[in-house]
Amino acid sequence: MAKVKLTKNALKAERDSLKRFQRYLPTLQLKKQQLQMEMRSLQSRVEAKRAEEEALLADMSSWMKLYGESIEWHEYLKVTRTRVSEGNIAGVAIPIFEGVDFERNIPDLFETPVWIDAGIRALEHLVSLRLERRVIEEQFRLLGEELRTTSQRVNLFEKVKIPEAKENIRVVRIFLGDQQTAGVARSKIAKNKTIAKNAAEVA
């Protein structure tokens, strides 16, 4: 802890600092709570997307096993663009998933299995789910970083800055009080000396 100057100006500065810390702290605490809530919500969404992916994969594998042929899916479907916009949660810029653009190569109906169209649609859905989940995971990561920073600031204010300012105010007030008491005592001593001197002169 830095040594505080034992002056009236220092006392005022410490009081001003304490007011400022006490004013900012509730805002930081509110932001921390909001980030925690948003992260819980995002975690639930990530888990829901994972479950949806797994269910789709299980469904796809159940009917694709019926056909012994290996399919080169990249010949029929390519991702050309993942559309992402920018949003804001609790002052944090985050990516927002808007959709996926695909390049589709329509298969020759006479040379490919009849279920290939359904497979392409299912694959599009799977890729879209996976990319959306990754964007949500990035949101979670960004909010996590902000939560760490905000928590550190809350702890700094609660455990360091506010107690430090209060202690500095206490120390300066005690010193100034002692100085005032000492000043009054010196004044009384000087007054008594003057009275005694005057009395001696009169006598």
C-alpha cells in the first residue's frame, strides 16, 4: 500500500476516490452477473446444438449403412461462405451466426443412388449446425475473457481499493485530529504562559 500524505488535501482526495470506487462497483457487479447469465445460456445452446448434431449423425448413419457404397460428398457439396454479423452483449462485440452458403453440384439421377439427394440435404443441415455451434462457442470464449477481466476489477475494488481508501481516510483523520488536539494544547500552554507573565509583571 502506498504511503498516504497526512494532509487535508490528501484526505479529500481519498474521500473522492472512495466515492468513485463505491459508485463504479455496483455497475461492475451488475456486468459480472449479466455475463454469467449469458454464458450459462450460451453453454446450454452449445449443448443443444451438440445433441442435435449427434441425433442427426445417428439418423444419417442408420440409413446410410443400408447402402454399401462410399460417397465422395465433396463432389456434391462445398461451403462457399459462412455468414456472420456482429452483435453486442454487455459491451462485448460477438459474432452472430446468420447462415451458410453452399455450392451444390446436382447429382446425375441415373448414376447416383436414389437417396443421395436426402444425404446432401442432411449434410447441409449437419454442416450448418456445426458451424453455428462454433460461432456460439466463440461467443462463449469472448464473454469468458470479459468475465475474467470484470471479476478481477470487482475483486480489486472490493478487496483492495475500497478497503485501502477507507484505511487511508482513517489514518489521515487520526493524524489531523491529533494535530488539532496538539495545536489546542499548545495554544492553551502559550495562553497560560502569557497570563503568568502578565501577572508577574503586574506584581
